[in-house]
Amino acid sequence: MNAPSSPYRGRFAPSPTGALHFGSLVAALGSWLRARHAGGTWIVRIEDLDPPREIAGAANGQLAALSAFGLASDEPVIWQHDRHDAYAAALQQLVAERRAFACWCSRTDLQRSGGLHRSPCVAAPDATRAPAWRLRVDDETIGFDDVVLGRYEQRIAEAVGDFVIRRVEGHFAYQLAVVVDDAAQGITEVVRGADLLDSTPRQILLQRCLALPTPAYLHLPLALDADGRKLSKQDQALPIRPDDPLPALRRALTFLGIAPQQLQGLHTVDALLRQAVAAFDVAAIPRVGSIVHMRHGLS
Ligand code: GLU
């Protein structure tokens, strides 16, 4: 496919917690199509922030699967394990501005306040053990206009409370890392699954606290299993088959609103992708997820 030239910058950011499944393929393709349609750049970022949940070799397997589906990062792949200094600097900035604070509250302490953390802490500082670091959330509503789903608003203080940005075990939280990296990589639009819709207000709040730009957001419908649940890498949702990419590629493109007739007679990954870029229309992306019958595979 052609080299990118316009300022549009998108990304696909899988966590290496298992093999890519149909839902991940939809997110990868949706973000890639949007970038290609805009003549922009598409970047892959491996979100390996959480070693206990990661599976050895999964990231390389994901990259190999993406390449079998014709999706290669336009720039070198960024790995979050290389980015700890940037996350630490962001945390330091938030602490210096008194937006982030150390918290020793236990789960039981939080249960007593309805499961959410609200400043001030119940637990006293304890120099003998590491704290979690949280962002102090004021009582305000944060909203944004999703490209597909329209207006979404959240009162973060009520929905999630003061949220963790660095965990007791020392790992930086997804919410902080994603904001730091999207800004560092100059991402202009985030395209991802609708399961992350309710994380977006937290990310916008962090962008404001860190004086970073807010990209546009486009949340894609979720592929659901026969029980109506989101497919998940951890649940071993059926992995896509890199050795036989065409059936899953067709299904994913159709899932994103491209009419099957437009894909007829095309029998290579490259031909399907070329046609998909021409046929892709953001207005045709469905707003709600649909069930993908996976029991017998994707062919
Ligand atoms: N790493 C996240 C995941 O695999 C996605 C992050 C994002 O797209 O913002 O669910």
C-alpha cells in the first residue's frame, strides 16, 4: 500500500495477553482503514505494561498475524516496556501539581466508601509498604463527540472515583501510559473497540492535567460471542488464522460496514485491502456490535 503523507496519525495498540481474535482484527482493520482512507500513518504499539497478564511470545505472534492480514506498522513498533521513563515523568508532573497522590487504602477501605476512592484517603501513609498512585478527580462531567457513537459524557468522580495511575506493584496503569504514548506519537485519532468507550473520559482528563492535546475518538462496535459477550483474548476467544487470512478478513470488513458484494471476486489479502480502502465509509460502520458465530471457526 502507498506510503502515508497526510497529518492523520492512527494506531492499533494490542496488549500481548493472548493471540489476536476476531474482535482485535476488527479494531486493527478499522484503525488501519481510517488511516489509509485519510492518506495518513498507521502505527502499531505493543501495550506490554502488565507482565502478570502477558503471555510469552504473544506480542510477536500478534505482529506476525497482523502482517499475514496485510497490516504492517508504517513506523517502528513501540513497546511500552521501553517507555517507563516517560510514564514516570508524567506521574511526577501530576504529583508536583498535586493532581496525583500516594494512596495506601486497602480494598476493604474502598468497599466502605462504595467501591470508589474519594479523597481524602481513609488509610494513613505507611512508610513500610508501597502506595498506589491515584489521580484526584473533581466533580465535573467530561464529554466528547465520538465519530461513530456521538456524544458520550461521564462524571468520573461518580463512575470510577480517584483512579489508579501507578499500581502498588509498581506497574504504570493503562490510562496513564496510553495518554502519554498517544501524545508522544502524535496520534490525531484513536480508533478502538467500544469496550474502551468508558475509559475515554479518564484519558481526556489526564490529557488536560498534563496539558496534552486530545485526539478524536472513534469506537468500533464489538464482536460478541453467541452469549452476547465481548470476545476476549483471555477467554481464549477463537484466534484468527494467519495461515488462512481471507475468511476472517472478509468477515471483518463486512463487520465494518463494507458490503460483501464489493469484496466479491477478490482472492488475495492485498486485493481485498485495496478494495476496502476504496469502499470504506465511516457512516456505514454499525453503531452496535453483532454476534459472530465462532463455534465452527470463521470460514
Ligand atoms: N491495549 C488495549 C487493549 O488491548 C487497547 C488500548 C487502546 O486502544 O487504547 O485492550
